Amino acid sequence: MAVHHNDLKSHLQLIRWVIERKSHCSDTERLSSRIRRRTQPVPESDSESEILNQAFELGYTYTRSTGPVVGRFLTGLRERQVVGNRGSDGRVIVPPMEYDPGTAEALSEFVDVSEEGEVVSWAWVKHPREAHPSDQPFAWAMIRLDGADVPMVHWVQANREADINTGSRVRVRWAEETTGSINDIAGFELV
């Protein structure tokens, strides 16, 4: 960090003021002289030209197991099947959850659901960004798959905003090669 001369001067003046209120004058002069010797201002030219940086790559040296619930969901996607689970209130949740949202009990009853469903709510993305799943306009949508009670969020490919509505029917568009990841669902398309 570069310390500019004016900042240092102000800082020293503040320290002197505090010390004068608490000590004798000779102590103040002695401390001020120590501060001046230890704190050398950086010349303006050096503070502007020298910027320190270090390349850093974050890496994880371990592998994480997906566990029995998420693992079952991802295995289903690899086989081009969508799997949910049943909550304590009987609702089918997709994607499945490890614990019941109402009771916090572990959930273990799995249910296969359809790859078709209904748009419950949606938002149109007119100008996709680089991080979006499509370079063409699309809709983020809450989709309740047939056989599920809780909608999931995914993206829907549509030619125009006018083509999609609440209640529109959609179908999973599978990736050409499925590997057991959420990216096996390459989006949804209108039916």
C-alpha cells in the first residue's frame, strides 16, 4: 500500500495532538521523531507506477460425494429420467431434497416424474449475457413437471416472448451426451 506524503503528514499531526494531551512535551518530541524515522513516505512517482499483484487459482483437493438423494437425481438425469421425492405432506419435490422442508425429517421415497410439464411463472431475457445458458433470447421459468407438486427453475427456449405464457406446456431438451450432471437437462422447449 502506498502512503502519500499528505496523508502521512495529517496522520503525524493527529498523533502529536493526542500525545500532547496525554504526555509532557519532551515525550511528544521523542515519539514524533521515532514515528518519522520508521515511516518514510513513498514518492508520488513510485506510488503510481508500482502495483503488486499475484495470480491465484482456487482449487479443491478433495472430491465430494453427492449422497443418496442428489446422487439418485443425477443418476436419473444420466438415464434421461427426472426423479423427485415425496415429502411428509405427500407433495412430490423436484429436484429432490434430502430433508423435508416442513419437518426436517430425512426423505427417502423417490418418485419418477414426467419430462413434460407446465410453466407456472416466467421472466423473459431479451439480451442474454455471456454466463446465460443461451446466446438467444429465452425465458427463465418455474416449471411444474407432470407428477410433481413443487416447480423447478430452468430455462425455456422460445423464438419470441409472445410464444411463452403461464400455463405453456414444455418438455425437457436433453443434452446430446448425458453424464449425470444438472447440465444433462440442456433446457426446456415448448410443446
